[in-house]
Amino acid sequence: SENGTRCILSSLSEFPEGFFTPQERKDGGIVIYFIIILYMFLAVSIVCDDYFLPSLEIISECLGLSQDVAGATFMAAGSSAPELVTAFLGAFVTKGDIGVSTILGSAIYNLLGISAACGLLSSVVSRLSCWPLFRDCLAYTLSAAAVLAMISDNRIYWYESASLLLIYGCYVLVLCFDIKINQYLMKKFSPCCTCFTKAMEENAEQQPLVGWREESGPLIRQQSRTDSGIFQDELDYSHLSTSLHGLDEISEDHPNVFTMPEADMKRILWVLSLPIITLLYLTIPDCRRQFWRNWFMVTFLISAAWISAITYVLVWMVTIAGETLGIPESVMGLTLLAAGTSVPDTVASVLVARKGNGDMAMSNIVGSNVFDMLCLGIPWFIKTAFINTSGPIEVNSSGLTYTAISLICSVVFIFLAVHLNGWKIDKRLGTICLVLYLVFTVLSILYELGIIGNNPTRVCGN
């Protein structure tokens, strides 16, 4: 610090040098970076649509996961792989606060920004269940409160990082007994809570849900909570209630990825994406085809690795572009970098929301943030308990405290917004979340710039 001004490292210090010098970028080279950014967006959507989500569907079928539990576990873990890599880099390589700032900085975008995208970009109105959203919001609030308590003294001890692992372990345990807990709560609170009463009525009226084919038209998702346990004996409940890609079963005649689309615009996009399609085809087994069906876990892991690699390149390019355009570090961290690291969550959530899987989309949004807290706990625990046992990890909590408090407030706001909107994802909810996200972002930027509060910052060396 210098005269009360906090010094922060430039985001570019965490990445290799770019292809061009700063002057070459200003003279037109930045166009190349924007082209790469758009291509990385396209690559993430292809990985999610063709490999990641199909593998998630088969995993859910094999384990009997309901859509909200699948979204909160495997989907959240896979789409949050970039944050896990970032946390390990921050703890063991860069020795900075990049892991903490990236995860906490992108969490508000995850909660409000992705919810806005799901509502505004989906033409299907999806019904939501009370218990999954309450469960995930409660787990995330506890995780954020734990991180806030841990960073308050600027030191992380092994027992503190172990508490994050314990919270996530309890969260997984709740998911394992999700159906019994949900049934108990519905019986207990249905007289005084209308949303639980509606859920019980749906359970009594509805038959076991199965997937529909795309040609039958979009349906509104009315989830029965009787299929919400992880392990089920009944075969009928072992399938996701809605198919992510309109596939009721996997057959050998699934269209090859090299089949050219019929629409002209899709053909142009297909030709442009052919290099990434070929690369992914050669490195990831397509579990939608019968020959590779039993390789679904390999598909899941490799596609998650590809998502991490593509997201790294995307954030790298966004960082250089922001630096070239003269966007302040604090502003870029809360906007461009937050959105960049959350691209996989955004793409995956919007894709499933368009199919009417509202509970899966929301559980992925909140559940990925819970997993992000675990991403902080794992490297911190490994470092303090096994590698550097002599002392705690030093972190700079200035500014992060405000962010953690904002996260807790945003969780409360998103829960209230869903409740007031009648427990459905639609354009109205998307608009509300977008307005809330803009308000939180503007306040955070003003705080980081020192305009409000007492937290002026500058880039180190400037």
C-alpha cells in the first residue's frame, strides 16, 4: 500500500505475452484477439452440446439422478473445471490471490448474470421446485460465510480450509438423501408454504416423467419431486425427466458430427467450426453413438479438460483486449473476466433451460458456485496440511470482504426474485436478474475504484 492506496497485480501478469506488441494491438492487431474470442465461444458451445451434456445425461441415467441433483453435482463440477485449475495456479504457481478473486468475482455473475441469460435467451417457460433452489442457496450461503470468516484475518489455516471440505461433504450427503429430506419438508411445511403445497399436488397428479422428442414441440417442465433422489430402485426414475438433446435413447444412427447442416447460415457456421469439430472428434469419444456409449466417463472428463483449456485461452485473450482498450483492472475483473471464466456455466445452463429443464439450470448456477468454494478449499488444504505446514497462507482480504458480503446478498435476492416470479424461469425473471446484476456490478466497480467506501486501488508499478 502507498498513501492508503491498495496495489493490485495486473491481470496480464498471470498470462503469457500476447502475439503482438501493445502498439501493434492498437494499430489493428486487437481484431485478431476478438476473432479468437468469438471462436473460443463457438468452441465451448460445441464441446458442451456434442460431448459434455450427452455424457452428463448417461451419467444421470446410470446413477438415477434427478435433473436438479445432476446439475448441482456432475454438471457443476465439469463446467467449473476452469475455476479449479485457476485456484490451484493461485495456490501453487503464481502465489497470488488470483484464485480467490477470480472465484469470488465471477460468483455474482454466475448467480445473476447466468440467470438473466437463461430467462432472456430461452423461449420455453420452465417451472422450478422450491426445495432444490432452497437447498443449493443455503449451501452456498454457508460456504460464502465460511470464506468470509476465513479471509477476515488475511490468513488461511489448515483447519479453516478443512471446514470448506466439510461443508461440501455435508452438501453431497444431503444430495444422497435428497428425496427423503424433500418428502419430510413437504409434509412439515406444506400447510404454511404454498410452494410446497403445489409440489405435493404435482406429485399426486403427475405420472413418472420421461423425455420427449424435439419434434413434439417444447413442453413446460413441471417436475415431480418423487424423482429427486440419487439412487433409485425404480427404472422409470433412472432417466432424466427431460432429455437434454431430445434423445430418448442412444442409437447407432445418430448423425455424424461431419454431417453438413441444411440451412445456409448453419452451413457457414459449420464450415468455420470444422477445425475444432475435427480436433474434438479425434480426442473425445462420442458417447451418443452406441460404440462409445460405455466410455461416457472418459467423454465427461476429457470434455471438462477441453472446457478448461478453451476457457483459459478465452480469458487470456479477453485480458489482453481489455488491457489494450484501457479498461481498468478492477472493472475488467468484475465484468469481462468474470463472464469469461463462466462461459461454460452460461452455455450449459442456457442449453438445458431451452429444453425446459429449469431445475437443472438453476442447480447448475448455484451448485457450481458451491463447487467453486470447494475449489478454494482443496488447494488451500493441500498446501497448509501437507506442503507448507509451518504457517498459514497469506491472502489480501481487502476488497474481498465486500465481494463475499455481496455474494450473500445476491443469493437472497435471487431466491426472492424466483419466489415473487411464481417459481418459473421466464423473460420477466431474466429482466429482474439482469437489473440486479447491473446494480451489483456498478456498486462493486465504484467500490473497487474507491469512489464509494475507502478502498482506492491502483495497478502495481503504475
